[in-house]
Amino acid sequence: MQPLDGADLRVVAALQVNGRATWDRIGRVLDESTRNVARRATRLMEAGILSIIGLVDDRRIGSAALRLRCRPGTVIDVGTALAELSQTRFLSLVSGSADCVAELSVADDALVELLFRGIPSIDGVVESTTYPVLRYFKTPQEWHVDVLTPQEVDGLREQWTPLPERFHRTSETPSPEDERIIASVATNGRATHAEIAAATGISESTARRRLDSLLRRGILRIRAEIEPAYLGLPVEAALWLRVAEREVESVGHALARLPRVRCVMAVAGDHQLVTQVAVPGRFELYEFLREIGGLPGMRAIETTVMLLPLKRGFMIKRDGLVDRWAGPTGQ
């Protein structure tokens, strides 16, 4: 994948901060013309490089990190089958002690069926280990490539944007009307209020009010999805960390502050934290591991390098480009 140039990179970073910011607002913040901003973003979206999607977050839906070992010769087939599951939010083939890692988004009452019947029935699966997510310190939705100034980031954020240190699952659940609105922005997070109204059968003013409420309450989150390789960060890894229990909170926050870290989650199991990182090269990954290895309470780091991401944000990928949506309704 050819990394994006500086101007494209800044437009993508702006959309990562605020996926629904108007072209005019992005242009003013970045000191670019509205026309150029719209042209660059539209070209990337039409090419399948960039997607703006809507993700729902509520207490009915739990998350889990998954590791799979596969029978030799079946890894790609297993990964492809797992990517087709609507509960799979993220999936990559990896090197190391696992062959495939995934993040699942599934309610607890459906997790048993998925883990003990659905996934084992996929031909080629030899062993699976599941780590229920207890909390997030950082999500990919909060991460953006580090090319904007703090002033530019502040100029793009809404005043009510949840801060990373306050990120917890909301106790609220969407109403049926909310569900229809969420479904209408699932694959197009920049859908206009008129488009949402037409898709849901409500007035445009109601669509505007309800969408704004969903965003403010943190039930709906708009995310700019792009392969890190396009951002000059082609080496990704999932790190499985063993951390002293008394230090999990401080290590989680410390990792979340690092610009190379895309996601940090506290999990239940024989590891305490799972994190995803994106770096320019393998030497930078080595240096990163050295850096975090010195954090207080860090006991062990197991590294699985991502070789072939197949799904991100419920979007199935082909050669780094968006192929299609394969997620649950309204998510």
C-alpha cells in the first residue's frame, strides 16, 4: 500500500478526530480550501481506502478478544469464515503462538453459543482462547494519526466528545427509533439528516435531534476506518500483557497515552491487558516493546505481529480496501 501524502494524511486525521465535521470546518481548521478537503476525502472514500462508519455502544453488547490456533493449511479459510460472522468486529491473521486474533462484539447470553458451537464448528480450528473485555482504556475510534497540532485537534472536536479516560460503556440502550437511525449510519457515518430521515421514515428535524442525542450520550460513535499502512504505519501487532493486578489501571492509562497505541483493553484470563499498536517498521516495534517493558508492574509481553487484517469495524477488507459490511443490524 502506498502511504498517503501530507495533505491527504491531514484530512484523514481530521476525520479520525471528527468523522461528521463539515468540509468547511475541516478546511478552516487545516487552512485548506473546502473544495480541496471535499475532493481529497471523497476520492479516498470512493476508492475504498477510507470509510466513515457508525458504531453503537451499550451494555447489552459485550466484547471479547479471541485467539485461535488452526490446523496447518487452513488459516486463511478459518479467517475468512470467522470474518463472515456478524459478531466479529476486527480480525487479523498473525504470527506467533496464535494464527488468528479477533475482537468480538456479542451479548453475554449469545457468547456461549458462539464460543462452544459456532467457532469450533469452523473447519480447521484447533484451539480457541477467549478473553472477555472488562473495560477499554482506549479504542480505535479515539486514535488518530499524529499529524495534527493540539490546536487543530481541539478545533475539530465537539465540546461533548468523550475523553479517553472517561471511556466506559454507557448504561443507556437505544430505543427502536434510535436503532433505525443507527442502522442508517452504520456504513455511512456522514449520511445527511435528509438521508437519515428518508431511510427511517422520520422528519429531518427529528433525525437531526435524535442523531445529536445519540452522539452526545455516547451510544453512537462515528469512526474513520483506514488501514494504518496508508498512514505510514505498516507494522501492526497485538500485544498480550501480563501485569501485576495492582498496576493494571496505571499501565492501561500509560499505554493509552502513547501515540502508537490504537487500542487498550483490560481482559479476564491469564493476561490482564491486550493492546494493538501500529508503527513504521519492525525496529520501531522493537523499540516500543523495550519502552513499555519498563512500565511498573509489567511482567511479560507476548507479541503477535499482524500479517493480514481481514476485517475492521465490521468491514471486510480485500487487499486493504473495503469490500463490504458484515456486522450486526444497527451496529
